[in-house]
Amino acid sequence: MKKVLVVPAVEAGRGGGHLVRSMNLVRAFRAKGRDAFLLLPEKQVSALPEPGNVNGIIGINGSFDRAWIKAGEVPTGGDEWEAVILDSFRTSRENFSRWAYFCGGLEQKNGERIPLIGIDEGGPCRDSFDFLIDLLPGPREFSLPNIAACTFLPLPRKRRDSFPSFLPAAGQGGTRPEKPVNILAGFGAEDAAGLAAAVLEAFLAVGAVSAVSSTILTIILSKRNNDAASGQKNLRIVPSIPLLREELAGYDLFITHYGLGAFEALHAGVPVLLLNPGVYHEKVSRRAGFVSAGIGTGASSRLTRLLFEKKRGESPRLNRGFLQKLSGICRGLADRYGLDKVPQGNLADFLEGEVPRLPAVCPFCKRDSSCIAAGRPVIARFPHRTYRLCKNCGMIFMSRLCPPPFEYARDYFFDLYKKQYGKTYLEDFPNLIRTAKKRLACIASLLNHTRTAVPLGLKDTEKNEKNTEGSTRMLDIGCAYGPFLTAAREAGIEALGLDPAADAVHYVRDELRIPAFQGLFPDEVPPELCASGGFDAVTLWYVMEHFENPASVLEKIHTLLKPGGVLAFSTPSFRGISGRKSLKQFLSNSPSDHYTIWNPARSGALLKKYGFLLKKITISGCHPERFPLFGTYLFDKKGMVYTCLLWISRIFGLGDTFEVYAVKK
């Protein structure tokens, strides 16, 4: 079993949240039977007590075996790892390059690399990670991640029934006495900015924890100040609270900085008031919707002004109106981020499936210009999908976190097809055959020119069936229910089909009486196809984009074709009107199993690399209604505007799909 490596931020000033979260992730992987490890610098590993009880250092409960820790900066033996997960806050370019080299595979011999996954990454290389998972909302200027879900956080099991109300409840004889408000203040394991001490001083300065106050303050302060605590009956100073998230529900208010604890409190049903250590935390907290008192120790006095009302000569009173409003805001935040519900799983659950290895180079041209080691940013991210543009060959290729579901069952050709085109695949058969005849005419002109077979266009099918020696032989990969095979047979061609869908293959065999085989090309090619003396033509209509490794597909087709044989296929184009108008929207709408997207202008050079000479490109899929501005008003497909845009689309090659016709050199 391949291993998962988790790398937390442990530098001074980063706090303990990244380390705690990473250890919880490793523990969760281990609980599921996965072989996961935590990477720590050797100095920190050597400082850990024996035999691996690290609870006192990182402030968490639960066992963590010392054997789960790997020492060193970048381990060796990349082939043994399945994925590397960086929870590094802001990964530097230098550090990213080292990890990219480790994952990217200059030492990998199989042309693949290990996925490099970033969690809450805020560094300059954010856009170069294979996959991004934001557990906490980031700044507005951050690019969107693949996954954004606060519910993947290690959330507390103990929760309040609802967010507290701070207004006095009505009783039989008037209003009931006000309950003391139990406040917890804590700023992480490190608290490098000294915010806890500043909050303590601010509470003491206004007399908020005196014996007569309605406030009970518990503050997490590693350096206990006994003098400050003396005589303050409503004050408790503790160096740490083990497994803090499970204790949050016992409090009415949590004062902290933006981070994991704030979201844990929302899930526990506890209002949160922030005091942030720096500009970055303040910016992201405001965007996330939290109420903040400000930045640094100087803002602690503003925090107490928000919480307390004090008249001269009187003890401070809680500003219950503010607290009631804060409670409502936090209730809305819990609903906004899905934290008001019991989470269905954690990050380890999400990543538990087999993580496929990714191409170390462009899967088509096999050049490493798009490798993450070169710092090439991705061009779009969606759940489970990341897209890159190869600078060498111009191909857009996709990496997936998990394999897509296999969709080519009966429903794909009926319900899903009808939803997109208004009719089922079989209902659309006449139109598909008309399109097939146009494609066959292009193939016929090339074959007749190269003279690899008898001339096409025979109409006497019975005569052709009796004398098949020397006839044109054609293989249609991804034949579906056989419209192209039907048109080929009508043209006197000895046509065979290959498709992964069993129902489609049975239909072609039993209903159309055309030879067809079930299998996934190029790995599952039946021996009957390989030992047949070669084909005059191989076709793939909207199939090429489904292959993870198109290079191996072209190599296999090259072996199946006779010299001068024709390769013909159709595929989507990102240089059409949809891709030009919004490439990100185009990729968003792209099916989840389209691994490559072609550029018609670069197709000739790509095919030449694999032994094919491009003869013709036909732009298809012209949709005037998709033009910006004008397309919105195109209701009449026979109108002048529609016709003009249709011609413009054809003249300038703005169709969203295209057809390729090439011959084997």
C-alpha cells in the first residue's frame, strides 16, 4: 500500500493549529487502515519525549505513535508515496520547488508523479499545487480551490442545543436574574503576539472579573500570572486545555483569533469575538463574516469597550445587547458554512479513496514544460479537477483527485442524451447517420487518393458482402449504438465496432448485425482486431478526449492502420466561441471525464509526432447563440443576425468542436 505524507507548518510564529490539524489527519488516515506519516524537522523529533507521548507538547489528547513521525526536510524514495499534503500556511517558492521536484518525478521512471495537495495554502505558489483544499475561507484575492468545506475540519462532538441568548428571560414575577456569562479566551498553543496577556490586562483594567461582576473569564495563558489572578474570584488562568474543541460548548463566548478554533466554536454553538495578531488574519476574518475587535494587543481595550458598559463610579456591566447581536451573527455564520449540522465526514474520509498518480509531463507531447516543478500555474480548478495548459504543445489536460464514475451505461445514451439534445440516442439515429455520411465522404476521398483499398461509394451491398476480399476495412472506436457503422456498411465498407458499454455492443451485434466488441481502448483490444491484417481507417467520434493517455492511443492506432490508412476523429475545441468567451466557464461545463482538450491550430504538429500527416480539419459545433452580447437576443435561428454570426463562426473557426482527418505516414 502506498503511503501518505502530511507536512505541517512548524516554524516559529505559526502557532500550533497546523501541527494539531496535521496530526489529527494522520491519525484519521491510520484509523482507516491507511499508511500515513507526519514529517517534522529532525530537531523537533529529537526533542519529543519517549515513548512518543507528544500530548504535552502540542496540547491534544489521544495516542500518537512516535513511529508515525518521519524526520527530515524532504524524504527519499518517492516511489513509495501516494500523495504529499502540505499544511504549510505559506509555502515559499524555494520549499515548493523542492517538493515539486520530489513529487514531480525527475527521478520517476514511469512518467508519473505524486499529487501535491495544499491545505489552506496562502503562499506565492498557491496556483501551482495539483489540488487545493480550503478548510477555512481565505482572502478575496485568492484563486478558488478545488474543494472549500469547513465541514472537513476536526469539529467537536460536544455541542450546545442552540446559540445562547444574553437577554434576561421573563419570569412569573418579572424578569429572572441575569446569569453570569462564562467567557473563554485563548489564542493557540504559541500566541506569539501576546494577545492572551493583553486581554487579561484589559479585563483587569475595567474590573470585569471582580467578585461582583457578571463575567467569569477563563484565559489560556502559558505563563501564569499569579499576581494578576489573586483576589479575582471570577478569573481562572490555565496553561492549556487538552482537546479544547470538546470543552467549547461549556462556555457562552469564545475570544480568539481567526483560525481553526473560531470555526470549531461555531459548530459547538458558541459565539465568537476575534482579536487578530496581524493584517492577514484581520482581512480573512472580515471576509469570512466574523466580528473582530481589531489587530494586535492595542485592540484589547476596544474589545472590552464592545463587551462592557461602564458608568463613572459603577461596576462594569455586560453589554448584553451587543452579545445578543453577536450571537445572531454567529448563528448565521454557522448556517453559511454548514457548521450548524452534524458533519458527514472529515478530510481523511474525503481523501480515503485511491488517489491516482498524475502525469509528470504533458500526457500528449511528453515534455515537462507543464510540470509543477517549473512553477506553471493551473488555469482552472473545480471539485476533483485541475486543468493545466501545456506551453509546449498547446494541449489543455486535466488531473483528477479521484477517478470519475463510469457513465456509459444505458442511461447515458437515453436519459442523459435526451436531457442534452431533446431526444434519445436512438431517436437521433437518422441525424447521426446523415452526419456519418459526410464524414465518410472525407475518409473516402483520402483512401481513394492513397489507394489502400477498393474505391468507396459502392451501393450494391449484397454484391459487396459476397466479395469482401480487398474491401475497405474500418474500425470505429467508441461505436455506441452504431450509427457510423450503419452508414459505413451502406457505403460498402467492412466495418467493426469497439465500445465499453455492453448494452450498446449487444445492440450493434443483435439488432444491426454488425460485428462489435466490448472493451476499453487501447488496453482491452480483442485479439480478433489485432490479428486481422490492419485497417484502412480508424475512427473515434467524440472519444479521444476521454483517454487519460492519448499518446498511447495514437501509438496503438498507428499499429492497427495500414500504410496510408486514415485516422479520423472529432473532439471539443477550447478555441471555439465558448472557450474564447470564458475559458473557465467552458472548462466548468466540460464533462468530468474529458482528460484532454485540443486546439485545432496545433493538431497537425501533435499528430506528426506520432506518425500521422494532417490532411483536413473541419470546424463543427458552431453556435451563434453563444456569442457574447448578440447571442442573448437570438430567438430566431432563421433570422439575419443568426445567419451572419453562423457564417462568422465558420469563417473564423469559432466552432466548439472540430473534426480531424489524417493519414498514416
